[in-house]
Amino acid sequence: MGDKAQTHHPGAAGRALAADRPASVRNVVLVGHSGSGKTTLVEALALTAGAVNRAGRVEDGGTVSDYDDIEHRQQRSVQLSLVPVAWDGIKINLLDTPGYADFVGELRAGLRAADAALFVVSASDGVDGTTRMVWEECAAVGMPRAIVVTHLEAARADFEEMTRICAEAFGGDDPDAVLPLYLPLRGTESPDGHASVTGLVGLLSKKLFDYASGERKESEPGEDQLPDIEEARNRLIEGIISESEDETLMDRYLGGEQIDTKTLIEDLERAVARGSFFPVLAAAPATEGARQGLGTVELFQLITGGFPTPFEHPLPGVTTVDGAPRELKPCDTDGPLVAEVVKTSADPYVGRISLVRVFSGTLRPDQPVHVSGHGLADRGHEDHDVDEKAGALSMPFGRQQRPVTHAVAGDLVCVARLGRAETGDTLSANDDPLLMEPWQMPDPLLPLAIQAHSKADEDKLSQGLARLVAEDPTMRLEHNQDTRQIVLWCLGEAHADVALERLRSRYGVQVDVVPHRVSLRETFADRATGRGRHVKQSGGHGQYAICEIEVEPLPGGSGIEFVDKVVGGAVPRQFVPSVEKGVRAQAARGVAAGYPLVDVRVTLVDGKAHSVDSSDAAFQTAGALALREAAAEARIHLLEPVAEVTVLVGDDYVGAVMSDLSGRRGRLLGTEQVGSGRTLIRAEAPEFEIGRYAVDLRSLSHGTARFERSYARHEPMPAQIAERIREQAGDDG
């Protein structure tokens, strides 16, 4: 890294789209907060690899990162993008992820598809809480990582200070595991005291790599630069040796022996590959007319030499479709086909395109495959096990899809015309169907209630929503039977905005956003009696039914209990079920504000019938009238759903979060320390008060907190709030 010969020939990338063996593939995901420069870095790497021309354009005139019109309109990445490039015979799949928290599902898909991660941090912005959380997730699974510092051209940008911040944020108990491999080389200072970065100093090679001319040129450092280089170099060598598998190396170094640079590089690459050492590098986009962006060659050397091959990526759990474990060799190109859909998108010309990571076997165009569903039925996604035929295989390049002949285990590829495959599904052989363990997806907790804008939109809405959730497993579709609303559960406001935009622009469905309604209930606060009298005579057979009931409250969760205590046949046996049917129908419609009645016992105690005019319909009506009369003389409670909420938050924000929950009529159940610097808060809060909690908590904690919610029970809401809802119900009526 910094010492290897530069053998790459620009222009080779973009043609080497299909790898023939897993060892020649590197899958790298770029992670970082919104605005850190991930997409710009991908474009700089593509330029250096010869995948784009000096103007940063691909053959069709677009840029390598052109994917979605929504991204252009919103001026930010909203989805996972794949950019394949080649360097020294290695195919590198660069996975550019959105940095905004609303699109964390796309980030998790990128982490699933990758074998290593580049954490991109801005020298002007620092490291945010969300990036720290993703680092911890990668650490938990042992994913190799490196750090790239961008925006070095910004005023007050300080690479050395940024390196210290990264060591503090990412190093944990071992800050010496986070060290720079290169130091920036600054040019002449401007009048404001700022000097642009024109090159890098390789600490292991002690060489200067000058990018000022637009191409990387190697030279020797001046005498005045050597002291700074030696100090940083010694610290780097000690950090590498401390991670070395050769236990004698440290003793030899401390004994004054000069360790061979080749040995140090080999130990560095092994430490990076196993995820125990995390080098810090610097990068900047190419200047106008340049052939290479600053630090891009060094990044390629790290990726090809230090990042692991797919062979070293642990295979996620694989089972048969009935759940029996299946042992497979990692990255066996001749093994059974096991691939996973990590992203689904719609192309206006090609149709549905599935981005697939092949974990075992080799995938070819027009190959019959079995598609196994992913168990997200609770989010509106269809579970399925179907046979399909894979369409053409291709690699994305800007707005183009370049055809390829195959995809070996370890590689990524786009598959056309998989009509039933959704994000998270498993592709396997028809005669050997398998299922991969799904990756963890965040729960969408922001409700978006929608309705079709017109009759024409209503006809297209169902299909548009089905396609939308097929693409995005972080979105949940709910048809709420209580409120009769269609609800899209999203991760945040930006996520909701993109969903609405895709419905409109991609699927031609215009919808209106309406206030989200909470599923309320009604119940009796105390015992009451009611008499239902339905007597009519209008020629011919009349209608005659009288029934008397008693209603008493029951504990929460009891539902509606109906008891028959009629004696002497006052209500004939055949009409008792009719009374119950009428009571239950009225309970479903509500007795006070139009919400379902629950948790009561209704006892039929007496009644009257007529030998000719009594009927099933008459006693149903009488039962409903009796229940309404009982409600008119009783106190009726409005019940609101209460959720159990758990919030994982940094210790700095615990007080603010607890105070906010109290202001939402929340009840604190307890707190516990989780790891270092994190607290888990458990509380109960009315769902009425936490509809926008996903947005508000993010603002309150600067994006560092996450929460989960689950239904606990319904309980009476405060009288003043209940009265306001009753008044609204009356106005609506």
C-alpha cells in the first residue's frame, strides 16, 4: 500500500464486468453521513480506474452515479447504487449507500452485499452518532473497515485532528488500531492561511505521491519533511506489529531491528482483512481535466491488497425451504446456486431489475431459478415459493445496463424479469430450493395515511403499493380494518416523501395524505340496563320484538361476552341468537363516538315476542336498540391504545428523552445500562402521542437514538381528550 508498482492501465475498467473467479472480486460498501462525499468519491475512483472520461462522463453522456430522477430532485442519495470498476485485474463492486437515516434499509442492504466497508468522514463535519452506530454494527460481525477523510479542501480542515477524532470514535479500547497510512501534502498557502492538498506522503514507503499535475507522480521527500514522517511512521509500525500474528516481531522491533517494509505491508493487509486494524486514508475529487483524484490510487491498493475476497466472507445461514439446516462451502462456484436479492428497482424500459449477490454456484442468463419468500408478511409483503426464469444478466453503468454472460459466487449482478422476486428473497435451483437467513431490517415507525386522489388512481393504487413495498422491505403496508385507512409505515419524513414521489412518477398513482387515525375503543364504565323495543305495524305482517339487557364492564381484553338468562320463554329460543347478533353488530359500530365497543358482558334477561310478527330481523334491531339505550344512561369510556416503548439512547440524551416521554403522557418503567455510554429506557405511552415519535426522537437525540414499540393494551383516555374526540365525531357526523 503505497509501495506496490503501479501496473494499472486506465480504460480497462468498465469492460471487465464479469469476474471468472471469486478471488478476483472485492465487494466494498461506502458508509457515511449525508454530505460526507461518498458519491463524489465513487466518481473519483471510477475516473482513476478509467471507467469515465476526464469530464466524469460515461459513454452515454451521463455520470457513473446517474440512477434515479428523485435523487437529482432531492439533491441526495436515496437508494443503494452499484458502480463496478476494475483495477489490476480485480473487479471492484463499489456500493454507494445513502447517508440519511431514513434510508438505513438501503445501507443495510449494502452491508449485506459487501465484504468490507469504507467509512467516509468529512474533515469539516466530523463523525456523527449514526456513523458510530453503523461502525459498531460492522464490528459486531467482524467486517473489515477503513476510513477515508474527505473535504480536506474546506477551511479549517485538519487531517491530523480528524485522525484523532476517528481513533477516539472508532478505536474503542485500542485507538492505535486506527492510524493513517499517508499524510496529506499541502501546497502554497492562500492569503486566508489555507493550503490545498496536492499530494500524499506514504508512511511505510517514505515516498511522496504528488497529484498536483492531475496524475500521480512519485518522488522523494525533502529533508525538512523527514522528522514528521518518522514520528508518524514509527507509530504506524508499532500499530501494525501489535496486530501481527508473528509474536517475535515486536521484540525484534524493540531490539532495534529494521523490519522489512514488505513484511510490514503483508502484516498490515492481514490485519485489515481480519478486521483488527483500520487504516485512515485521505481522498479528494479530481480537479478539472485531471486523470486521477487525490488518494484514489492508494485506496485501490488498499481495496485490492487489504480487503478480503468473498472466500473470507462468512456465508449467512442457509436452510431448505422447510427449515432444515444446509451446510455449504463458502463461494463454491460449482456448488448449488444460492443468491440473494439485495435490491429491487423498476426500469421504465426493462421492467423489474433485481440486484443480486451470488453466494454459491454460478448464475447464468435465462436460467430457471426458485424464488423463496422472506417472511415479511406482517409488512404487506407476500410470502412465496415460486419457480421463475432469470432474464438477462447485466452490470449497471450510469443509466446503462451492460450485459454479462455469468455471475460467479462472490459477485454482484443485475437480473432482469424476475417478476415475483422481492428484496430479501433467495434464488436457488428449481430442484434444490434453499432459503437464506434474512438480514435485520429496521421497523418503520412513522405512519402515512393515504387515499387515492381520484377514481382512476383508485384503480391503480393497489398494484402501485404492492410494487412499492416489493422494492422496499423497510416499508410496511397496512389496511387498518378499524379505521378503514390505508397506512404506509415509513422510517421518516424523507422516506415518506420518496414513497409518494415513486407512486406518482414511477407508477402513475396520485394520492392524498390524510390525518392518521388511531384505533380507539369504547367500553362501559359501570353497569347499565337497556330495553330495546321494535314494534311496527304497516299492513300484512308487522315487526315485533322487545328485549331487556344488562351491561357490565369486564377486564381489558375480554371482548364482548353474551349471556342468556331469559326464563319462561319470554324470548323464544330461536330468537336469542338474533338478539346477540344485533348486540354484536351495534357494538362493532360503537355506542358513543363510533368506535368499537369492547370488554363488556351483555346479559339478556327478559323480552316479549309475537307469534306472527316476531322475526330474526326484528330481534336483531331490538338487540341493537337495547344496547344503545343502555349506553345512553351509562358513562362510556373511550379507550386508547397504549404502546410499550423501548428507547436506546446515548447517556447524554437520557434526561431529554425521559422528559419528552413524560410530556407525551408516558409512564417510565425503568432504565438499564447497555454497553458503554448507552441507556435503554423502557416506558409506556399512548399511541395517540407517539405518531411522529420517529421524527421527534431523531431530532431530540441528533440521530443517535433508536426505538421500538409494541402494542400493550387499550386503556381509558383522559376525560378532556375523550370529550374533544366525541365532539369531533359529532361534527363529522
